[in-house]
Amino acid sequence: MHRIMNGQRHQKILEIISDEPIATQQELAAQLLRRGFSATQSSVSRDIVKLGLTKLDGYYVAPEDAFKVGGPITEIDTAGDNIIVVKTDVGLAQPAALTIDRANIAEIVGTLAGDDTILIAVKNAAAQRLAMKKIVKLFAPSRARSKGVHKRVARPGVTGLWPR
């Protein structure tokens, strides 16, 4: 029963952060309480880690939602505790992998790129979560907020498909 409730709470968290800008764990806990889910700051903190949420422009975002608009990356996922799988548009995996390599992300051991897929080796599960957050921040476009609606705009200094 506890697992079912956590699954429902996790789904609700994903809905909340996709519907409105949430900047703090306390805000997220309050939104969950308003929707009938018991949550404390510490339980929300554990949920954030479990879901792999990261902050983009100060607001929580799910890794897969960070790439919905623009950029070479279309999807990011894990394969076990030591591999991150990044999907790109056709022909963009190698330049995207080069961008990742040049970012010198300490948690990454190495990258291997094909035509539309990058395999990224990391040291362990903790390094995997941290590396995913850094990759999201590296490639995800910034978001501007107008009247509570999430809008995406290009970051200053970013030209083409990824940062230089």
C-alpha cells in the first residue's frame, strides 16, 4: 500500500511541476497537501531524488521535460546505476557528446556516441543523478515565466543547437 501511495504522490509531483513553477521543497509540499497528499519537506526531498528532478532557472523540472523544446537532446534515461542513455535527433549525438566531454563533468568517466544515441559511463548511482542534472542544465533552454505560464526562450550566449 505504501508503494502505491508513493507512486501516486510521485505522479502528482510530476503534474504539479509541469503545471506551475515550483522553486522550493516547501512549496511542493504545500501543493501536495492542497491536493490531498501528506508530505513533509523531508519526504519531498526524498521524492525529488527518487524522481531525478533538477532545478532549471530556479524551478524544479523532470529531466525528460527539460528537452521538450529545442536543442539536440530529445530524451535522457538511465540503464542501471552506471550508464546514462541520451537520445538526440539523427546526426547530433557526436556533437552533443563532444559538448558533454568539453563540459568536464567530474562524475562522467566517458562517453560513446553513435548517430542518435550517447552512452555515458558514470562511477555510481549518486554520480549518475548528479551527471544527469548537469547534462540537463548544459542543454536545456532557459524558461521565461509570464502570468504563471512556462515559456521557453534561448539563453543569452547560446547559438545554434547547444552552448559554446
